[in-house]
Amino acid sequence: MTAMTDQATKRVLLAAPRGYCAGVDRAVVTVEKALELYGPPVYVRKEIVHNKHVVTTLEKRGAIFVEETDEVPEGATVIFSAHGVAPVVHEEAKALGLKTIDATCPLVTKVHREAVRFASDDYDILLIGHEGHEEVVGTSGEAPEHITLVDGPDDVANVEVRDPDKVVWLSQTTLSVDETMETVRRLREKFPSLQDPPSDDICYATQNRQLAVKHMAPECDLMIVVGSRNSSNSVRLVEVALEHGSKAGHLVDYAEEIDESWLDGVATVGVTSGASVPEILVRGVLDYLAEHGFEDVKPVVAAEESLMFSLPNEIRRDLKAAGMSDKMRHDGAFAEAGSLH
Ligand code: SF4
């Protein structure tokens, strides 16, 4: 094959949707607005969203990320991350006299409410999710006596319930749809009366990003997913790509992490990004690929998204009182701000 033909066959398939979801956008804007409104420092419990670039950029503007509420000075303002917190964390903050702003994604809050409701009806709740993930810790904290964590299909064998006729499954919002369905299938084999959640717990953003990858993967020699290692939905995108036919798949925070050897013999590269990733990082990857002969970029659109959440009530109230805008902005705004990095 001549070098010219090589050049002609090189292409990028670019997933849509990709990147920021409504819950991440809301959480990041919450921290930005809090910094404008109250001035730095503003404390944030845990990473506001699981993305290294977002966290470092906000740190430069005066956000201080802490692991636990008791690291926040008395009377200061603390923002709870998009992944949600257990009720005990709210109680701790109250005891310390902290002003709290809850940036929990409304779709995570929905799962918390389901847990509370099924627990009050005395169900055993099988929460499918990854042990130790912040979202799972928060949801489990709503009803610790009633919730058993099921960490994937192989964990089903260990699950015990009090009454097999009164059992329901719920899930973390950012799981692999296919793997979760396999876990549910095995759970149902064991507990035939298992109830489904009232609506999908795996959120629209997770599902849509996986769907786009499934469409692209069979044609890809390589899938590059932009996202951080602690981002559950980003890690899942690499797995989904490999399961659905991509010959290779890698997760990168920045274009600089791409190893040139990954492109050896590659004609088609798929590119996507996790729900906590600003678009500027994807642009960096596309620029890198263009410099390596992959200038032809074809979008692969699996779904249209228009969902947007309003800011948490606590900050809307304060913004209004200060005569400042409480409008959400498009995620492109953060992409520009992200160039501070
Ligand atoms: S990934 Fe889904 S649940 Fe998580 S913040 Fe985004 S919209 Fe909310």
C-alpha cells in the first residue's frame, strides 16, 4: 500500500453524544458561580466530577477539594459533588455549622428517593454498583439496613435476602448497560420475584454515550476515550468499545498521553469522551490525530440530547439576592475557561 493510499484511508469516527452531561454541567457551574458569588475559597467535598482537568482548573480559581466534611473550617461554604452524599454527611455539615450547596445530580437523587421508598416498604434492595464508588456509598447511606451491594454478575452468588418475594434491584447511574442486564438476569434466576426499578437508574447520558460507541466500535481499529481513570462512565466506554469490536481501546486524560505506537497500522480511530469531560480535551485529541494524518472526521450520532438542569436552590437564591444571573451556560464556556490549564 502506498503512503498516499494510507493517508486516504485514515479517518476518525467521532461519537455524539459525548462529553458533558446535564448533571456534570450543573455541578461545575455551581462551583464557578459559588466562586464568583462568595469569593474564594469555596470548599468542595470530593471531586466535584471525576475529571482531572476540571478539578485542577477549579482549584486554580480558588476551589479547595476535601475528602471529608470535617476538613472544612467551621461556618464555611461546602459544595457536595454530583455523585451525591449519604444523609449522615448532611448531618455532619449541620453539626459543624457549614453552609451547604448540594450539587448532587438530580438523576442520582432520584435513585436515593427510590431507595428510601423501597426501604420504607421494607424491601431488600439489591444495589448494583461498584464497591467504594462515591455514588454507591451515598445511595447505600440512605438505607444501610436494607441495601446490599451487588458488584457485577459474579457477585450474585454471594447475595442473601430476608424474603425472596420482597426484593428489588436499583443501580448506580454510570454502569455498563449490558453488564447490568446480565447481573439482573442472574439475580432473577436466583430470586424470580425480583422487582425492577420504577424507571431506568442508568442515566440517559451513560446510555447514549455507550450507544454511540456500540455503533462505531465494529469499524474501529482503535477507540480513544477521553476521561479520567476514576470516572466510572468513561472506563465503561473503553470496555464497551472492546466488547463491541474495536481492536484496541485506551482511556486518556489528555492528548499528550496518546502513545504514537497505538496508531501503527490503524485506519479508523473512534473518539469519544466520558460525561465529565470538557470538549476542549476532545479537541486536543482531534488535533493530535490530524497531525498524524487523521484529518477526515465523521460524526456518528446515536442520540440527540437537550436536557439541562437548573442550579441547586441554595445558590439560585443567593445569586438572585445578589442580583446575579442564575442561568446555566453551555458547556463550551467551561471549555474556554479550561484553557487556563
Ligand atoms: S452521568 Fe448521569 S447521573 Fe451522572 S451526573 Fe451525568 S446525568 Fe447525572
